[in-house]
Amino acid sequence: MEENTNQPINSDHEGHKESVKRDAKGLFESMKLFLSGLLDIRSDTDRDQTIEDVKKDIPFKGHTAWILIFSVFVASIGLNVSSTAVVIGAMLISPLMGPIVGVGLSIAINDIDTLKRSFVNLGVMVGLSVLTATLYFALSPLTELTPELESRTAPTILDVFVAISGGLALIVAKSKKGTMPNAIAGVAIATALMPPLCTVGYGIAELNAGYALGALYLFSINAIFIALSTFIVAKLLRFPMLRYANAAKRKLTARIASAVAIIMVIPAIWTFYNILNETNADRDYKGFLANEIEANESLYLRKEFYDYDNKSIKLYFDGEIADATVSDLQNELEKYEHISDFTLKISGNKARGIEQISKANDRYIVELNRLETENEALLDKVEDLKIRLALLETQLTEAQKVVPVDILPYNNIAKDAKIRFPDLSELGYGEVLQSNFLKVDTVKVIFPQWKFQVSDSLNTVRNKDLREWITVELKADTLLVR
């Protein structure tokens, strides 16, 4: 009975598991189908047209040669004045990538004739570019090493990644049915083939082999990885191999293409490895300086020399460096993996340290004296302002003084005025301050009020008579009527 009861339950559970598996499988298949449609480029690739387009871009003659020359001049000017915008403009118009892509594609499809033409035109392109750049920098009055030029004298690991990514983007854009000029123009800017060649010309014009070889090395890296990326994509997209009727020639062609591919791949791998190691070593060295030297307030680094090729580090400090400090720094260096085998030389200068302290003390004294002098000058100004303020307050007090009315014979004058001028209803008197903007005077003023209004002429006459009479009574020099 128990077996009959449990059987339907187990059957439902197994059916649920099967349903979940089918749903999961369906979801996986849907995601796979979606990603396949999203990332698949084979269905939209025109292989024959791509090969034809690449072959058309290989030759350097006529219009293409002149465009190259002008773009080199533009790029050289941009590098000379350190203008990024001008350099980008030159990269947009330069036809440099044709022969490089031709090398990678011709190896992928066993086309030896196209490979030969690509190498020949690549040599023409490099020679013409370097010659034009050398001519410009030899004639240019500006010979300073700008940041734009200096950044092209030594490759970094980022240049390798850019060359790989740019080469992949370029051949994918070229293989698409139709054209993608924006993508190709973007690759031209990103891979930056033109500036290194111009920098080679700068190094030759300035007779600096280090600059010339460093820039040529950077260009070689870009060219190798662009060609390698083209080769890989062409193989993945299964571009049609060139067939030869002669079996011996077919085998020879395949061997030559394989040999060139190996020759191209081995330097690329070796270059990538070396640049990666150098980049890691540079990073560790900067970390060593920041963590072990700059963070130590008792150490005063004056000069430092870092030589990756000879694996040596030289540090020169101000002040005496104890043996224990030297030993500690050497032990700390071993913690940094990529520079642990570098030779570390540390030099201190006790006299130099005392001299630096003395100079710093002298600077502080000079600064203190300057501040004291400025403080004394400010104090003098404050005292002068206090004196001037007190004087102004005194002048204002004197100007505001008014002679009390009770010391004047105002009552008697008012009574006599009422008798002499019966029409007078009120008589005011006071002293006011009056200025001609040069000086301030105190002036006596009377304010008559008449019972009856008369014409202006009669009013002027009676005011005049009143003024003359009061002037005599007050013995005033000046009296105004308002």
C-alpha cells in the first residue's frame, strides 16, 4: 500500500525535473543563438571585394604619394608646435595602412606577388615619410623637443594593445559589405602610424640616434601587430587561398608565406614580452620611490637615475645616509618583483645636507625680515590713519559748533523788528554751514514770515530792508535771508 502511495509523488517530481531541464536547455539555446547573431560577422563579409580593396590601397604613386607627403608635413608641424589637433588631422589624411594590411592579408591567402608589392610599397612609404619629415625639421627654426615628439620616442605596453585592437578593427571594418569610413578613420587615429615616422625624421635632423631608433621601433611595433591582426582575422573569416596550377610553386608559396608569418609572429611575441616587462619594472620603480623614499620624512632625495637596460638604480641624497638605512632600502627593493634584481647604489652627502639646511635657514631669515618690515610699514600706516582720523573729528566738531542764541540780542531785535515792520508775523534766526568746496564758513541767516503775500519785487524790497537793518543791529559781516 505504501508503494502505491509514493509512486505518483516520485513520478511528479521526476517530471518537474525534466521540465526544468528542458526550460534551461531552451534558454541556453536561445542565448547561444542570440550571441551568435550578435557577434557573427561571416555572413556579412565580402571576402572577394575586401581582397580587391586591400590590393588597391597598396601602391604609393601619383596622388597617394603626394597625399602622404602633405600629411607628413602637417603631422610634423603638429608635433613641432605640440598641437594634438593638427597631428590628428594629419593621421586622418595619411594613406599609411594600405601596405601594412596588404602584408598581413597576402600571407593569409598565400599571395606572394601581393606580398612582394606590399613590402616594396611599405619601404617606399617609410622612406618617403622619413625623408619628408627630415627635410621639414632640418629647415624648421623650431628644434625644441616637444611633449608630442617625446611621447613617440619610446613604446609602451599600451601601444602594443592599441596596435592589436586597431589592426583587428581595421580588417573587420574593411571586410564588411559596403564601407565603414568612420571606423577606418578612427583606426588611423588610434594606431598613430604617422607621428613615429615624423619623429624618426626629427631624430635624424637633430642627429639624435636614440630618438630616431626609438620612434622607428614604435612604428615597427604598430606595423607588425596591425599586419598580424589582419592575418588572424583573414584566417578566421576563411578568406579564399590563392591557388597555383603548378604543385611545386604552390608548395613553395605556402612555405614562404609560413616563413614570413613565423618571422612576423616571433618578433611580435618577443616585443610584447619585453615591453610588458619594462612596463612592470617602471611601475615597481615608481612604487619603490613613493613608498620607501618619499614617504620617509628623514630622507631628502636630490637626484635619481633609473636604467632599465643595465638594471641599475642610483639614488643621491642630501645629508649623511647611515649603513642601516642603505641596508633597509636594499631589502625593501627585493619586495618589488620586477626590479628585485636591479643594482641599487645609494650615496649621501653630509656637507651637502648641512649646506641645504643652512640655505633653508637663510631663506627663512630673509622671509622673516621681509615680514617684519611689512608689519612695521603697516603699523606706521595705522598710526598715520589714526592721526588723520583724530584731525578730521576735531574739524567736524568745530564745524558743527553753533553760537547759542541766548548770547545774542535776539529778543530785543525781534521786538524792534515787529515795531519797524508791522507786516512781519514771525522771525527766525540761525547759523548754518556753507561751503564752496574749498572751505567751510559759518553764515548767519534770518527766516522772516510775512502776514500778507505781495509781488516778488515788493517782497524783495522788504526783505532787503529787513536784512540791512538786522545786519547793523547784529554787526554781522554777512547775513542771508531765506
